[in-house]
Amino acid sequence: MKLVLTIFISLFLFGCGGGAAAPVLTKINLYPATAAIHVGEEQTFVAQGLDQFHNPMTGITFTWTSSDNGANGHAIARFHGGVATGVSAGVMHVTASASGVNSEPAALTVLVPTSTAKARGDVAGTH
């Protein structure tokens, strides 16, 4: 009886795969999914990797890309390492990737300030 129990426990614990499966990156969530900033402001995006069991993973190095290539000298935002700084009005999309997995794109809208005076911080009647 003891031998049968030992064999059963061994088969149960080690199964066909020899134990628990190692975590594998299968999805990247990007936060926030949409954001809006004004020219000169910053927006930080955060990526979170999930394994095949939908558990958060750590130690992932993400590669960041944006749809804003500054074509015709008209950049919407400067983008580096998950941080975008608004340059001119427009919409761009940001993605994060690692190990062949890409996030869904996040949308960033850059708005112009409502007035030049507000952008400079001027107060009416002072110079």
C-alpha cells in the first residue's frame, strides 16, 4: 500500500511535464489606454506584462514605439522610454513590446494651450 501511495504521489506531483510550467509572456497591458495633454506637458505610460495564467510578470524590459515619426518636421510629441512630452497639436499612438508580444496601442492627444497668455503664465494688466 505504501508503494502504491508513493507512486501515486510522484505521478501527481511531477506529471508528464515535470512540474509547474514556467511563466511565459503572453500579453502586455498599457496604461492609460487614452490620454490628453497640452503642449509642453508630459504623459507617462506604464506597461505590464502578463503570463499565460494572466499573472503579472516582473523583470521585463519593454521596447517603446510611437506612431509619431515627426514627418515634415511636425512632431506631435517627443517620446522616450514611455514618457511623451507634447510638442504640437495632434494624435499619436504608443505601443510597448517585449519577447515578440505587442500591447494594444494607447492614444495620446496633444492639445494647444487655450491662449498664448495662459501658456506664458501672464496675468492681465501686468507686464
